[in-house]
Amino acid sequence: TFNIKNSDNIRIEGFTITGASSNSVAAVIIDKGKDASSFITLIGNKINAGVNSSGILVKNANSTINIQNNEIFGSANGIEIDRGSVSVPVNISGN
């Protein structure tokens, strides 16, 4: 599981991610935590999260999130967006 919290300018590209951690809700989690997660890009990854997890979960992120050309399979939800009270752009294309 990739768990991105309190981070800026992160690019995850070309990874194969198989199975979320046993206590995780997604294979890739982008979360605000105490501080913002900003300008996060996920591009060209293969994600098999498992039947009880989401492939990618964006939760309360603070600034632009780009999710492009990822292959997400074998998961309960491909991409899950939980904005909470945050209103920021989440750009999704070609997944």
C-alpha cells in the first residue's frame, strides 16, 4: 500500500501494486493527515487492490490530484473520492 500523507509534489509512475495491506481500505491512499497533500500524480500504474479494497482512495487532499492512465482491477471500487469538506480539483483521465 502507498499511503501519501502530508506530502507535496509526488509522482508515482510505472509501478505494479498488488494487494492492499490487510488493514488498509485501498492500495493507494492520498490523505490530508495533519497537513495538506498537494500536487500528487499517479500515472501509468497497474493496481490490483483486492476484492475488499479500493484501487485508489483520495481522502481530503488539499490541492490538485492527477490520476491518469492507470489500470485498476480486482478491487471493490476502482477510484474512490472522499472529499470531506475540501473542494479541490481531482483530475481523472484514461483509467
